[in-house]
Amino acid sequence: MFQAINDAIVNAMDYLLGWITFLPRDAQLFVVAIMTSAILAGVRLWTTDQNWLGRADADKKRLGELVKLAKAARDKDAKARYKQTATLIKVKSLRFEGKPLLWAIVPIALLATWCFGRLGYEPVRPGQSVEVRMFVPAAAIGSHPHMLPVEGLAAESGWVGQVVKDSPPQINGRWDAVNAKIASKLGMTPPLEGVAKWRIKTPDHAGSYLLKIRYGGKTYEKHLRVHPRYQGPAVDVYDEKVQAIETVMKPLKLFGAVGGLDFLFLPPWLVAYLLIAIPFVTVIKWVFRIY
């Protein structure tokens, strides 16, 4: 039920935001992050008393100057009065903070839902080769799962796979190295067990394919989507015999370098999104004088 609602939101938002997925990788992240900043700043402009907040901001600046003068004159009483007045202004300003956040929840939630569905990974594009991995317990090492042939797809490594001992994820750059080290120290790195791999060559046109893998007397299914934009999810979870089947995709990284923070459960695109969106709220507010 939840997945159906999520898919419906993502597909509906494609009509508004689908064009973003055809931009260069880094531009996609900048556009959605700046959009978020603009929504937060715009909602604040619309839902708050900007005249009052503007006067309060000017008063706080003036009080800051008076505090410095009182400090230089060693007038402790005046300094305390100015600070108390500034504190009262800050407390009264807090009543304007809740309403903008409340009004921003819905558009930000819709945008975030779309981003999770479309920006997680670089897509499997037509004509590319993609690796499919099936993860199983270490006890299954040496077994031979069989992927059924699919019309339109070619198995470059053959349709019959072999379960081997898994290897650690490849470390690309200092960011990934630090992230992996912290996750390991926190005990968040899963143990290496068994994995079977297939190298699949996709056709020169977009399409959706149902991969079927025969293993342990059962048939496990995994959808492979070939499209210019990411269709997700990359990983499907199954049962105790087959822990997961994964379509190996490159995570969307800003400048190809900003990785995720696994110990905070933040994927690479979301880290980049936050790094751009948070400071841009301040920039937009400064440019358009929004208080």
C-alpha cells in the first residue's frame, strides 16, 4: 500500500520535475536543492510579517552595537539591559518560525519523495551493460543459481551463475574511505557472505524486463528497468535463502566525489542536496531581503 502511494506520487511529480532527470548529473542536484531553498524562503516571505521582522532585525543589530559600547564603557547595567531587550526580541520572533515550516511541509515532502525515487542512482541506460547480484548466506558458496534467458537481453557472463564469497565494497576516494571506516567502527558494516553475479547487456532502446532466477527450488524475480532516468529501486529484499537481489548502479554523487554518510543513513545524493540547500536558504533570504 505504502509503495503504491509512493509510486503514484513519484509518477505524478514526473509531469512537473521529469525534465530535471535529463540534465547533467551535478545540475540535477543543484536544481532540486535550490528549488527546496526557494520554497523555504518563499513560504517564509508569504506567511510572516516581514515588516515586523525587518524592524526586529534592525533593532537587534542596533542593540548589538550598544552592547559593544556599554562593554567598552564598562557599564554592566546598560550591557545587561541591552542583552535582555535583544533576548525579548528573539523570543517574540520565534512565533513566526512555526507557520512557514508548517506550510512548507507538503511541497518539501512531495519534492523529497520524487528525489528519493529519481535521484538515487545513475540509471541503466539503453545499450549499457549492467551487473546483477544475488546475495545469499555463506553456506551456499559453490552452488549454481540459474537466471532464465530473457528476450532482448544478453548474458555476457552466461545465464548460469556461481555463488562465491563476497568482497568488500570498492573504496573510491577519501570521502568513501572515511565513511567506510566510521561505519565499520560503529558495527554497521554487514558481514561478507555469498554472492552470485551476472553481467547483462541491455538493448539499444528503453524497456522493462522481468529477471527470473531459479535457486533452491524457488523462482526469484527482479525487475530490470532500462531507461535514460533512474526508475528504482536498485535492491529488492527477499527471504532467508536469498537476502537480496541488486541491480548494480553508480550512486549519484556531486562532482563524482561527495559520498554518503552510512552511519547517518544518508545516501550520497541526499548529502549533496543538504550541502547545497541549507546555505542557499540564507543566500536567497539575503538577496531578496527576506527576514
